[in-house]
Amino acid sequence: MILAPVLPLLISMAFGVLCFCVRDSKFLRSLSNLGALAVVAAQAWLALQVFTSGPIDFALGNWKLPFGIGFFVDPLAVIMGLISSLMVLAAFVFSLGFWPKASASLKSQKGFYVLTHFLMIGVYGSFFTGDLFNLYVWFEVLLISSFALLGLDPSGRSQSATLKYAVLNLVGSAFFLLGLGLVYNSSGTLNWQDLQSLESLSPQITWAAFLLFFAFLMKSAVFPLYSWLPTSYPSLAAPSLALFAGLLTKVGVYTLIRFFGTGFPGAESMTFSMLALGGLTMILGVWGAAIQKNTKSILSFHIVSQIGYMIVALGTGTALGLTACIFYLIHHMVVKTNLFFIAGYLEKKYGHTDLEYLGEGRHHLLLGFLFAISALSLAGYPPLSGFWAKLIVLESLVAHQAYFWAGLSLFVGTLTFYSMSKIWFEAFQKKKTHSIPSQTLTGFQSFTMLGPIVLLSVWTLAMGLFPSAFLPYAEEAVRILIDQAGGLP
Amino acid sequence: MSLIISATIAWLFGFGIYLLLKPSFLNLVLGVALLGHSVNMSLFYLGGLKTGTTAIIPEGSEVLLPTQLDPLPQALVLTAIVIGFGMQAFLLVVAAKASKSNNTASVEKMGGDL
């Protein structure tokens, strides 16, 4: 169908507005889930089209390039889009159990569902667009929805987290815009395909590239611009937190792959600085996690550390590195969302996220088993998806002769395992030291909360047992990327 | 003229960063606003400065003459200004709410995680 690339955006927008108009909370929840399901269907169909007949070029409003804004939907974009939509569906199902009908007011539930739909417009728009300024606009849509989602909770802690998150991300946006202006001035175009194929660019394109690089690093939470993440994420409620963790920084990594993975025209050597930046991100993230005493804080720092793995793979500047980064993205989006769901389940059942107050989780065999799968996958144990993801990253590093960073990534894996075992022992093994009564959850609650956790764990296991079923998609995406760029630097 | 505009952009940017680093939440919001203004102005500047012409197709012609202004950066700046305006409005409300909920006007004392 002619509108296929914009269909996920239109559906999200429609359901966001519809959910806003609904008055009954039961209908609201069903409607949102229906919307998420519809988007998954649209994304799957788009993915089918792109993988069978090649990338789609879509001109908004039928204005031909170079005057119009173009959507360029290639395999990388649809992979990201499809997995994001599946994570949204999982988060909505999880929220059905996390916020049972009676517990939260209609207003706050509406806030979550409507704003998440609007958030996803920005996310899908960022994935599909082929124009730099259009990317800025989708980033801002994404950003303002995330501000509102953060600010939904009126407590002082959430509000100060929102303020810090907002200010740091707005500074990043300002740098993005500045770089954008310089790109336009140097090359006369903002369309990425045109930019890649231009022969002569004025020397100030290097400055433009640096400013854009800065903005994307800020968005991806890479050293030295990652501090906004552990400051703001732990104050979120579990369903939104799982979404934020699984999606927002990945949009940043996606833009880094798209614009710097194959070398920004005029600034190809910037790719290699990602080796050092990624390495430092890995180690600082996991050191930060090692001293935290709260499940959400630990997992937030781990997001930073895992982003480091992806950036370090990108920094090799090779096709293998790009494949590693994309495979890692797929693995990480699923595992991180799953871990945050588990943390949310523990919070719901035992009422706390502090490790000191948790315990007695050993009575809950299924959850312990599922946590073990996700945690070991994060740490990189076979036969789970994390093992293959880290192995391919290591291979690309060794092939590029970056032995120090390869060794560092192994060391960081050990520290990741230490962190996860800390949560394991505190939350699942030890006897409770404080007597906090555990909530009894209804069958429906358990089902809707555990259901997504089980399915995502099965995905992790499947990806670990059959990596050759997932790798060709990443390789195809890389092939198209390199084709478009006309070769690697 | 380009010297004056460059100087203004630089001054706004520098002052915006200076305000961002101050502890009071109101300075924070003003700093972000100034940063946004300076970047918008630089976008406008980077689109090319000419006096005495417009970005509108003249009577009797079908395309823009090469001596005229480029309309695209003007469109970009308009979009950026509107987006910035929305962001600043939201930021002001959040800052005021955060200050009230934490009973302090200093961002440093607001605490929270980290």
C-alpha cells in the first residue's frame, strides 16, 4: 500500500487521540492494547515489504526530493521499528497487571497510555525519516512525550528527575540544531541520501559532524554525556521505565549507526573515536552499577554499560562491527525490557525496589528462573542471546586489532555478572531481614505481568539457541547501509 | 552586519551556558531559553544573509532568482522557534513544580538519585 511507511505513525496518532477521548478506564486499557497490536501488525507488514522488495523511498506530501522531506525505510529501520512495537505491546500488557483497574485513577492511566502512543510517533518517525531536520522534529516529539511521562508522578523526586532529564536533553537538541545549520550551509542539502553522494563539501562539515555527533552521543547516553540516565530513570514507574530503557537510548544508537556507522561525509575518522568512548562507557556504567543498592538504579547503570558495547562495535568501522551492533541492539532491547519488567513485578509483589528490603523471592520459582535467564543473557552466558551478541562484538574488535578494548569488554562482562548476582542473592536467595508483608496478586495480575516476561525470556533463549535465524537480518541491514554509503571508509 | 550577528550569537550562547551552570532553577530555564535563541539565530545566519531581497518568487517569474534569499532556513528557524517555545513552557512548569515539591529553589539541593 502506498502509505505503508507512515502507517505506524498514523495508527499511533489515531489511538493516542482516541484514548484521550475515552471516559471509561476498562475501555481505555483495551483500546490502548488494541492500538499497540495494530501498530505491531503494520510494522510486521512493512518489514515484510522491505525484506522482500528492498528499501522504500517515500516522499511526504508527494513533494519530490530535493525540495521535499523523504522517508527512507530500509531493513535497519524496520528491524528497529518492529522490535520497538513489540516492546510497546509487552509494556501495555504488563501495565494491565501493574496498574489494576481499581488502583490508579483514570487521569493517570490516561496519561500513561496517551503519552506512550505519542512517544511512539516520535520513535517510529526517527527510525523511518531520511531527512536530518525531520529527524530533529521527531526527536523533539519523542522528547516532550518523555518529559510528560516522567513528570506524571507529582512526587518531589520525580519532578527533580524530570527537570534534570529535560535540561540535559534540551542542551543536546540545541547542539543538534547548530550542527544541522552548519550541514545545510556546507552542503546545501539536508537529505541523508543526497549528503552521502555529494562529492565536494566545504571543510566546515567537520564541525557540523562533530556537533551532530555530540547530540547523538547525548541521546545514546555515551560517556561523557550519560549522567542524565541514572539520575532520571529510577524515579519512573515500571511499565514506562521498561519502555524508556528499551527504546529511547536505542533511538540514539540507531542514529549513530545510520549517520556515523559508515562514516559521515567529510568526517570519516570520527567513527574511530567511538572505540574509546564506547570503552569508557562500558566500564563506567558497570562500576556505577556495582555500588547501587536499588534494583532500578542498578539496571539503569547497566543500560549505560551495554550501550558502551554497541558503540565500541560501531567504532571499529567495519561491516562486522556494524552487524555486531545491530545484533546487540536486538538482543538488548528485549533483555533490558524483560529485566525491568521483573524489577517491576518484584516491586509490585514486595512493595520495594531497595535490595535491603527484598528477599524471600526464592519462594517464587518461576520468577527466579526467568530472572536467571535474563540476567545471564545480559552478562553473556551461553546458550542465551547475550553470549552471541558479545561474541560478535569481540570478534569485530579482535579483527580490528583493538585488543585492549576487547579485553575490557570481557572484564566488563565479569562485572556485569557480579552486579546481576548481587540482585539474585539479595532479592531471591536471602531471608528477608525486615518484615514487609508481600502483596497477594490476583490471577489476572500475575498472568498479565508474567506473560510478557515469559515470552521475552523465550525470545532470549530462542535467539541464543538459533542465532543463525536472526543474524541474516542484521547482515542484510548492514549490506544495504554500506550500499547506500558507497563503501566503508 | 555579519559581525554583529555572529557576536550576538556567541554572546547569547555563552550567557546561556553560564546561566545553565547556576544553581537556581529559574536561571536554568533561562539558560536553556537563551541557548535555544542563539541556535535559532545561528540557523538563520547560516542560511545566508542578504539585504534588500526576499524569499518570495517575484512577479512574472516561475522560480526564485539566484540573487534572492533561501526560504528553507527560514522555515527551519520557524519550526525550531515553535518547538523551543513549547519546550520552554513545559520546562518552566516542571521547574516550578520541582522547586515547590522539594521546598528549595536550588537545583543542587533538590537531590534525588545521584
